Amino acid sequence: MTLTPLLEAPTIIVVHAVSAVMALLLGAVQLFRKKGDPVHRFIGASWVALMLMVSLSSFLIWTIRVWWLFSPIHLISIFTLVMLWRGIGFARRGNIKAHSRTMEYLYFLALVVTGLLTFIPGRIMYRVAFGQDGPTLQKLLVFAGVIAAAAVLSGLAAMWRKTRAGIEFVEAH
């Protein structure tokens, strides 16, 4: 693994990638935290700002061109902007269940799934992860281990949240 391909990339790609990684990490923290308190709102606002940066910066990245300067990846950015707006709207209207579901799906689709697509051969993050020479068995095993660990942690987070929600429901009644 080397950060050289990313550091040598145009500034907008560096901004996009750093914002995405920060949103991925901050979003993971948010998934495990208590909901509804001032810290949740602060982290949420920070996450939304990062997601806006990721989405908006993508419109200035034209490495894959299908329709003029744009590609199907840009459709994900439009989807992200719409879902951010909806998720915030749900929270402001007090529909916390819809807010929570929207933001969780957005985290998974716009960061996790799309993030995995950045590891397609030829892309910058592929070269960051596997180097110029491409993957070796050892690199692939490490990459698979990281993906598996992330999947396990996501599953544990989901189970913990369901258990926690059940406890809070019982305590409220």
C-alpha cells in the first residue's frame, strides 16, 4: 500500500477522497453512538457537511466520461444530495425512524458500496491499495480481511442497535 498515487492526483480528487474517508469513519462512529443528544446532532451535521463535500466535489472529477463530462457514478452523487435533503427533512419533522433509515442506507450505499467501486483496476484507490504492480495473494488476503472485518463490525453494530432499541423501548413502558 502506498499513498503516492493519491498524493500525486489532482487536488479535487484528494479533497474528494479525504472527505469520503472522514465521512466513512465519522459515520461509523455515529452508527454506534447514542442518538438524539447534542453530540449526535454535531456529528450528524459534520457528517452531512462531509457528504456534501464528497458529492459536490465528484462533479469536478471527470476521469470516467460516458455523457459529456459525466458518468453513472455522478448519478450516485445526485442520489446522495437528494437523500441528505430527505434525511434532514425527516429529522426536522420528527420522523426519526425515517431519518435513521435514510441516513443508514445512505451511509451504506454512498460510502461503503461506492467506496468499494473505487478499488476497480485502473482507479487511483486501486493503485493506493495494491500498488503499480497490482494485487498479490498477500495484498488480496489483507484487503479481503479488512472488508470482512468491516462487514462483521457492521453486523455487530446492527445487532447492538436492535438490542439497545429493545432495551430503550422496555424502559420507556
